[in-house]
Amino acid sequence: MLKIYNSLTRKVEEFTPLNSDEVKMYTCGPTVYDYASIGNFRTYTVADVLYRTLRFNGYKVKYVMNLTDVGHLTGDNQGDADTGEDRMEKGAKREGKTAWQIADFYSKAFLSDFKKLNLSQPTLFARATDHIKEQVELIKNLESKGLTYRIDDGIYFDIKKFEEATGKKYGQLSDLDEIKEGARVSKNLQKKDPRDFALWKLSNNPGERHMEWESPWGIGFPGWHLECSAMSMKYLGESFDIHAGGEDLKQIHHPNEIAQSEGATGKLFVKYWLHVRFLLVEGKKMSKSLGNFYTVSDVEKKKINPIALRYLYLNAHYQDPLNFTWEALESAQNTLSNLYSIAREIKNENESERKTLSEEKMQKIDSFRQDFISSINDNLNAPKALAVLWAVVKSNIPSSDKLDLMYLFDEVLGLKIAEISSAGAEIPQKILSLNAQRDEFRKKGDYLNADKLRKEIELKGYKIIDTREGSRILKA
Ligand code: AMP
Ligand code: ZN
């Protein structure tokens, strides 16, 4: 039975889907005005592990992630998110391009990094600019219920009216009293309540922005929070199961999503809210000004496999702090390489033991499987699940059972164990053992003998490629 921590109730809860046929899940995706950071990818990796865990438990899952390509202003996520410059337009100025070109370029870069981390393809990636109509409809709905008002720079959501109309308290997810109590001081003095937020921002000088649309209220663009409500409800229904994101979003963005959606439908918006603790870099918040803002490309530039980053994320519980250092990533890379070479060795082992499987070993295999499932189902305890994987690797169960379990666990962990350990599958056993001997010589620093074996392998028509994950053999 799967249990997850629900930020809404502040408790670990048993997961029961709203509709037993299919689980519906949404993750707040990136604002595509720049490369995504390794911090963003901690959140997406945890969301991916949750998605994989749901499937591992036999659920069919509809999974939607958005790409924010308009409306996210530079007033930060925990402060006044309706103020400042539009991030997309800012990116456009920085690079001398249009906001549309920026969105296109960084969406592609994001999707490419996404694949490198072996993140499962969601059922749908939804772009904010493809859903302007749905966002306008949502504002019209809120307007018809008297939950909006107009000021100079746009149409705003009225929190007090929402609370009166629904009997619900705004900001249940938030840890900040100023959000719950409305004690925050707003930069926009026309707002009735500092907690109110923009649904539609009006263009100052229509024609000046790259991204703007006609609307019943004038030319402008949607407020950042609106897209997630409009798109998640369009694809997943007015009430759905799981909504995930980084911990910052639980203060303002997610409370605003709840207010808009529940204000419009009168129904519960989302049953389980999952928030991922921020990744720190050398103990500090990641930021461009501190020079500690790293991307997946920076990882690759250091000749580190991005899957090592995935391993590093999995090695900490998602609610615990995770401090990124290059040393920690290199150590994850070594551990991962070790795992791959063990998997390759196991794969090439002779299987005479298979027929004589004792009762005790069968029980062991079964208890490994149970331990893995109960770890990952225990609020996604990935570090514990990894420990079970290593216990399997080090155990004395038959090789083929080891491999079966490793592949099975990897359906959740996503470390590409099968793919990488199969890389030399078509190479004859004799060549693989010669290469294994050569690796041994190399480990001991005996390069003379290692070179002799290299020549022998090459004479037989194969070539060797030495990588950080060990050597690989290809047909010459
Ligand atoms: P943004 O592009 O800033 O809107 O962030 C996209 C997603 O990444 C959101 O779910 C954020 O909460 C999350 N996020 C941003 N920075 C970090 C970080 N340092 N660690 C973990 N998640 C992050
Ligand atoms: Zn969102």
C-alpha cells in the first residue's frame, strides 16, 4: 500500500485514488526563459519516481506537466509574483530574440535534458500559450461568481470574496502566516488585499510586448497561476489526485491555484499535494549571482553521466535537504559505474546454480522484493530502496535472479541498468572475459599486460572504448 506525505493535511496518508480506473497527476513545470537548473531537476526526478511508483503499484496514470512560456513575472515565487518584468520578455531582451523564439529554444533544451535524466515522458506537456482560450474562460467563470475585480494594471482575484463564497480559508498549504492572515504588504496599493493576485495583466502599451492577446478586459496576458488551474482541470478533470512541485510553490502559487479552481468549481481541486525540498549548492541557495547555478550541460562538461545526478537525487529523501557538491556527484558517478559493471558481470556469468535453488534462497528473493516495495511505498523512501538494490547485488542469490530483481527495481529507480549492462550483449563471451581480465590489469596499474590483451582483442576483430563507466567493446 502506497503512502505519501500530503502537504495539505500535513500527514503521511494512504494513497487512494479518486477514480480507481486511472490516477491523475500534474507537476508544475519550468518557465522556459533559460536553461533548467539541477535544482529544478530534483523536483522533476521526484515527480518521476512518484509516477513510476504509481505504475509499479499497478495504477494506470495520466500525467500532465506544463511549460510556462508566458506570464511568470520576476517578482519571486514567495513574494509579489504579480510584479516585475515578464521572464520571457526579459530572456528575449537578453538574447536579442523574440519571446516566442526564447520559449521555443529553452523548451527544446529542457526536453533534451529531461531525456538525459531518464525522466518518463508525461502523457502530455501543456504549454500556457496554447491554452489562452481556456484561461480566459476560467476568468470569465470567476467573474460571473463575483470573485474578481479590476484595477489599473489588470483583473485580480478577490481572496476575501472567495473565503466568503466558499467558506474555505485561503492559503491552507502555506507555512507563512503572512499568507494565511494577509499581513503581507503589497507593492500594488490598488489591491484590496495583499493576497489578491492577477488573473489577467493588461499590456501598458499594446503592441510593445511579444506575447499578448485580446480579451474581454483588453489586450494583455494571463497571470502566472492561472495556466496550471486551466490546463490541469482541462486534462485531468475539476478534481484530481496528485499535484507536485518544489517547496517554494506551496507558499503562493499552489494556494492561488486552489483558490482559482475551487472558486470556479466549488469542488475539491486536488486530493494530495507533494512538495520537494530545494536542492542547495555548497550549502547555499542556487543563484546566477552566486555563480553556483548549474545545469545538466555543466554536468556533462565535466564528463559525468547525467544519470549520476539522478542517482544523487535518489540517495536523499525528497523531504530532506540535499546539498549538491561536485565531490558528491563524482562519488555518485563512481557508485553508478560500479553498479553497471557488476550488472554486466552478472549478466555474463554462467548459470549452473539456477537449477538448485534452495527454499532459503527463494525466500530471500521474495523478501528483497517485499523490502523494495515497502521502502518505495513508504512515502517514496528512495534511499532505502537503493539500499535494497545494493543488498541484492551483494547477496548470494543466483545471478539470473539478481539481474531480474535489479531490472525490476529499475522500473522505479530509472538508472538504465538494463540498457547499459546490455551494451556488450552481442559480443562473444570469450572476448568479454578477455576484456574483464584486461580491466583487472588496468585496475592494478599493470598497463603492460592490459595492452597485450587489448592487442589480442583487436586482432580478433573488436575494438575497445574506455569510458568513465568502464570499458566497452564494439565490433571493429
Ligand atoms: P521555476 O522554473 O522557478 O518556476 O521552477 C520550476 C520547478 O522547479 C518548480 O516546481 C520549483 O519549485 C522547482 N525548483 C526551483 N528551484 C529548485 C531547487 N533549487 N530545488 C528543487 N526544486 C526547485
Ligand atoms: Zn503550477
